Amino acid sequence: MKKAYNETWVENLYILRKASKWLEKGLLSTAQMDELKISFPEQFYRPGIFVKIGLFFFGTIACSFFVGFASIFFLEGGSGQSFSVLSIICSASFFFFLEYVIKNRNLFHSGVDNALLYAAASCAVAPLFLLFEDAPLSVYLIISLLVLIPATLRYADLLAAAVSFFLLFTLLANLMMKFPLGKALLPFSLMILAALVYFWVKRNKDVYYLDCQKVLEVLSLVTFYLGGNYFVVREGNASLNALNLRVSPQIAFSSIFYTFTTLIPILYITFGFKKHNRILLIIGMLTLAFSIYTYRHYFSPLTVSQELIFVGVMLIVVAAAAIRYLHVPKHGLSDEKEEERQFANLEAILVAQSLGQTPQENGIEFGGGNFGGGGAGEVY
Amino acid sequence: MTIQTILQKLVENGIISGRQTTLIADYELKKPFSIHWELRSVLYIGILLFSAGTGIIIYENIDTIGHQAIIAIIATLTVACFFYVSKHSLPYSHDEVKSPVKLADFVLLLGCTTFLALEGYLQFQYNVFGTRYGLAIIIPTIVFFFCAYRFDHKGALSMAITGLASWLGLTIAPMSIFENDFTEGRLLVTAVILGSMLVGFGWVSEVKKVKKHFAFTYMFLGGNLSCIASLIGLFSQDLKIVYFVIGLGLTCFFVLRARHQQSLIFLLMGVIYGYIIITYSLFTLLGDEAAFLLSSVYFMASSVGVIIFLLKFKKFLGIKNEKSI
């Protein structure tokens, strides 16, 4: 699939980003950096996040009212057919605009192009849904994938990649559910597909898809874990078989799932540290938390407050010990701030949102439960 | 694209020497993996869980522990926090003062929160302030304002502004503004005035260079409040022209501010609020039928117009510098 955005510029952008890190560390001189900027130019229009939000917002409005405007000419009959024609025409014009703004305005995931892409893809899929009325779910999924995957390859859009991933897994689940054996093997098939997706995107060397790659890595790691998680499998099994029991029944091969639930987070974290892979590390920590939740859901001897204190103390001790231990970088790990916080100003506003609720006039907010000290942790 | 290919490209372009290549490659190979934010997050989640757990346990056993003991604990904690902060603080200055101790910011915030909890507890249990609720709110507000300026803390400042607003019966936190009962005309007027005054105060502190990094907090909180209040006034009140002028004035101020200020969030606020105000006023003037006929063309044309403005806002506003958040 031919790429929509200027590939050389994407690569140059990546080189410049790396180089500016080296500049910070004093590995490059300012003169060299200036030379670099001349040798590796990029002209993308990349506004700040807030302008992007505004562009996306107004882009969406423009697209929806364009459809409304175009419908004046088409919906005379009001039949499904004229709706399909309208949809296809809108989709074509959105794609045309999209290509136009990318070529002539040098947009690069700047809000307008995102809005246009989503509008175009939705309009492209809509008539096919009308065409295959009452078709099984899998047909719709395949049609949507046929639009979204090429769109992802061409525009490297994050949402398109994520939705494609979601549709692919829904399709697999949908197909597996058709057979009795498939239902039993569903967790394993999801895990296998997730692993395949992970190792497939890992092979990507193209900077163009770097962000998409990250999104898909995160999604496939999470899916792989959830596919093997005891809690998910047990509760999922109960709801799939429509067992309305108060406690969902024990599942077959439970020991395999116990092992998965314990081992996968540990593996993620270990490899995260070993390969210096932040995605693996963070997903590992989050899945570990979910594993602990799974364990306590079925076996915990403690009350909620005791658990909170126990886990809280553990986390504080581990983090504080690690911070102290990594005072000087050891084993290839460090506790140095790499990037400054970009939104320090907005964090202060969050404080007002979460902590600043002074006692209300009616006095209801006063109360023994307001031990607000912990709330501070959310922000700082 | 790997580091090796990048370095090769740089060498081919004659930007770096072979020796530098090995240096950089060596750095990339050996650079430590920073887990700074991960560790901080774990620490703060730990504190959050721990204090939630302690809170529940105290709440469950309040009869055995006794109120005095709890008040004593909270009071000690509050005093300890403020003591720690003042011990490690630098002298006051009109400029930004960065605390030399990493933890000080966090401790001050903790102190402010426990101060609130303490006051709430006293009122709840012993009715210290009786029915003088205003007093109960204005005391922490004053304390927070003092802390914000003395210890240079934006978090304390936004807590103080929140307190000031709730002293006037308003909720100012951005996500909760719609919890205000704006059907009451008096409250609406208060909101518009307070918001505009906060914006004005932020502007003055910037011009006079008194803690000018506080301007963002003042303007953001105040601006949101007064813009939303004037929108609602425009929709529901009789004196539409007043709210129209105030709202449009504020949005123009925000859009023009993008020229001076790096942060473009005000540009976004100005554009969105301004768009709603102008659209609403235009449609009210035209009447329902004409508005219905024109709506799809209007929205399409106007949003394309806004997009073009946002794409070229630097040119329109005469901004030269490249860097902006």
C-alpha cells in the first residue's frame, strides 16, 4: 500500500528527534544540530495538542454537515439505494479532501486529516451494511476490516489500527463460537492470535508505522494476558453458557489458567527490564495488579481495608526501596527524570478538581470519611 | 530504522565524524533504562491505597479510637506538613521559586488536604463554626492563598481559587462547572463577575510580573467559569446583549493571548466558546425558519473557516516563534 504522508519527512522527523536527545546529552554540538536540520528537512504542519483537538472537533462538524448538505440532493426518494449512493459520494469526497490536505497543507495526524479519515471510512462501510442486510456478523466484520486495514496501511492512523485489531479479534471469537469445541478453545485461540499479532508487528522496521506498532503491541499484550486470565475465563465461560448462578462454576483446565495468570505478568516484567522495553514493563505491572485482583476475588482471607493497607504498604516499600537503591544507576536501570512534564499547568487544575472541594454549605461533605491525604497521590 | 542506519546517514551527510559515531553508538548501547515515572506512580498508588485503607479502618472503629485521638492525629499531620514546608522553603520572591527539596511540593499539598479534613471534622463533630459556613470556607481559602504565594505552589493556588468560588456559592472545577445551579440569575451574575475578575487578576499578575506563572491557573479557571456562565446567560436570560458582549470580549482576549503565551489551550477555548456565541446569536437574530434552512451550509462553511484559521493561526495572529505546546 502506497503511503499517504511523505515518507522521507517521517524518517527525517524521527532522526531529528533522536538527534535532539543526543544534543541534550552533549553528544552532538549545536552547529551539528543546525546542519542536521538542513540535511534532513521536514515540513509537516504539526500544531500543539490543543490546536489538534480544535481541528478535529471542527473537522468532525464540517464532515457531518457536509453529509447533511449533500443529502439534500439525494434523499428525495429516501430509499436505501439513494442512501448508498450518497454514502459512496461522501466517502469519495472525504478521501479526496484527505489526500488534498495531506499533499497541499502538509498535515500529519493534525486533527483535520484524522477527522476526514474516520468520516471517509465510516461512509465507505455504511452502504455495504445496507447491501448485506441480515447477513451474519462475520460478514460485517470482514467488510469493515477490508476498509480499515488498507486505510491503516496507507495513513498509519492509530484509531484505525486499534479498531482493526478489535474487529479481528471479534471475528475470531465469532467464528470460534460457532462450534462447541471452539467455545472451549476460545481462550487459547485468542492467545495464539494475540501472540501472532505481537510478533508480526514486532518485525516492523518502518518508522512510518512506529506509533501504530506501539498501539498494536499494547493491545496484543493485553489480549494475550486476558485470554489466559483465570478470572476472565471463568466469568466469561459462565456468561457464554448463560449460567445464571450466583457463583460461576470452576472451569476445565483450571490449573493451566492459574499458571497463565501468575506467569504472564512475571514474564512481561522480566523481559521489560531485560530488553529495556517500557511497554512490556508497564503492561506487566498492570497485569500483575489484575492478577492480584483475580487471586483476591476467589481466595482472599482479608477484608478490603486490610488488603488496601497491605498492598499499599508493599507498594510504598518496594517503590521507596527502588528509588533509594537506584540513587546511582545500577544494572542498566536508573531513576533519572528523562522528560519534563509537559502539562504541569494543567496538573494544578486537576488538584482543584480532585482535592479542592471545600466544605459545602449544607455540611454533608463534612464527614469522617474525608481522609483526603491519599488523594494527593493522584496528581503528584 | 535502527540507530546504526541513522548514524550511517549522518556520516554520509558529513555531519558527524567516525569517532562521534562510536561515542553515540556506545551511549545508545549502555544508556540506563529510566524507571523514574513508573516508580513514582507505584509510590503514589501505594500511598493512595494505604490512606484509603487506613481511612476505612478508622471509620469502622471510630467508637473505639475516639474523635479526639483522630483529630489529634490529623492536626499533628497538618502541623508537621506545614512545618516541614516552611523549614525547607526559600525566601519569597515575585519570580518563580523552585523548592530545593523534591518532596516539599507534595508535602504542602498533603498539608492543605489534611487541613481541609481537619476543619471539616471539627465542624462535623463539634460544630465549631455553627451556621457561619462562610467563615468555615474563607479560612482555608485565605490559608491556601497565603501558601500558594509564600511557597510558590500552583496546586495550592487552584485549591484557594476553588475555595473562593465556593465561598460565593459556586463550583469552579472545570469538570464540575455544570453542577452549578445557573437557573438562578444572581448566581449567574456572580459567576460571570468572579470569572472575569480572575481572568483580569491573572492578566495583571502577568503584566506586573508578580508570580506571573500563576496567570495560567487564574485565567483557565476564571475563563472557563465566566465563558460558560455567559453562554448560559446568553441562552436563558433577557439581557442577551450584555452576556454577548462579555462572552465575546473574553473569547477575543483568549484568542489574542495566543500571541503572547506559549500555551494554545486558551486559543482553543476562545475559538470554541466564540463559535458557540456567534452561532447562537446569529441564529437567534435570523429566526427559526431561516436558521433551519441555512444550518447545513452555515455549519459547513463556518467550521471550514475555523479550520483554516486554526491551520494558519500563527500567520493571522502574527506569531513568529516556532515552539508551542
